[in-house]
Amino acid sequence: MDKEKEENKPDQKVEKSLIEDLLGDLINLDRGLPATFIGMIKSPALVIRSYFENEKRYVNPFRYTIFILAITTMITAFFIDYEGFMEAAMEMGSGSEQEFEMMIQDIEEQTGFDARGYFEALEEFSLAIITKFNQVLYIVVFAPILAMVSRIFFSSTFKEKYVMYLYAVGTYSVFSLLLIPLLVLQSSVWLFMLVATVSMLIYVMYVQGKFLKLSGFGKYFQSFLSFVLGYIVFAIVQAIIQYVGAFILFMSRS
């Protein structure tokens, strides 16, 4: 009987091995998350090419992006009032809180549509995307759009561009933590968005320049254009997703 218990007892070495398999690549200083992050700063081309050469030194771009975005989102959610941020962003379109309220009243009076309920659903849906599903947004929408637009300007494949942007977006999300004081100190939402966009542009151009071996003003100007156009397309697609998703959420509650 005792022998049977011993045979059925979980092997501690096996359990430890499973944990190491799950987290080893992420926390290993030589070939895990730290090495990937440092590599994306010092020599991003090496990190990106390693994925296509089946090297195991760096973390897979999907795992890297998902893991880092999960951590940075938790940190930013702790410091930033995303609900207030969304309200401020929505009010920017109308000028002020009073003008925003007047706009809602006008819509409701002229159409009979529950504009207030819809905008509440829009805020809720947008918050969910930013705080819970941003990994999906970046992996499924942002990185593919940037890769497709960049494909217009440069000859490398879509897959190469996609992997490049996954690594770049994941790495930049760590840098973006430095921008938290802009919102914590109640600075302008416009200022935060401007600084965040410009700093991302600079880093993405750096990564693209290293990976594609760009040289000369003309090539870097193409890199600049590809990011700007890609970001504009992404902003449009993101807005469509938010407004359509909010409408579906609103109608499901009506």
C-alpha cells in the first residue's frame, strides 16, 4: 500500500521542471526576457532575425509581447485613472465638459436616441480594450496594420515586418512607463498622446533602420511615412472597433 502511494505521489522534480519550462525563457538572464529586452535596445536586428533562424536565445515575439503588455498594463492601471482619461479624451472632441453635455442633449432632443447611454457604453468598451484586451489589439490590429503599410515602402516580407513590430511594440511599452508622470500630474491628454506617439515613432524608426539596414535621408523618410500612415490607419480602425463594439454593447442592454 505504501509502495502504491509512493508511485502515485507527484514527482517534485517533474513539477519543478514544468515550472522551469513555463517561466525559464522569461526570467533567464542569458536568453530570456531580460536578454530580449536588452537586445531590442542594443541590436534589435539580431533579436528579430533569431526568430527566423530558430535560435532559442530570445523569447518568442508573441510570448514577449503578451507578457510585457500584461505587466505594463497592470502597472499603468495602478497609477492612471483610465476612466478619467477616457472622459477627457471624449470631451476633447466637443471642447469642454459643458459643450459635451450640450451635444448629448441636442442629439437626444433631435433624434430621441439615448446618446448618454451610448457614450457610457463607448467609455466602458474602450476601457475594456485598453485595460483588458490591449494585447489582442496590438497583436491582431496594430502590428499587422503597421506591417502591411510598411510593406508598401520596403521589400521585405509581411511576416518579417510583423515580427519586427511585435518586438518593437512590446519593448516600447516598457519605455512608455516613463510617461506615467504626465498623466499622474494631471497634464494635458493631448500632451501625453503627442509625447507617446512621437517617442514610439522614434523607437520604431530605430528598430526598422537596424533591421532593414536603412541608410540615407530618403530611406528614413520612408520609414517615417510608413509609421505615420500606419498609425493613422490603425487609429481609424481602432475607432471603428470601439464605436461598433460600443453600439453592440449598448443594443444588448436596450
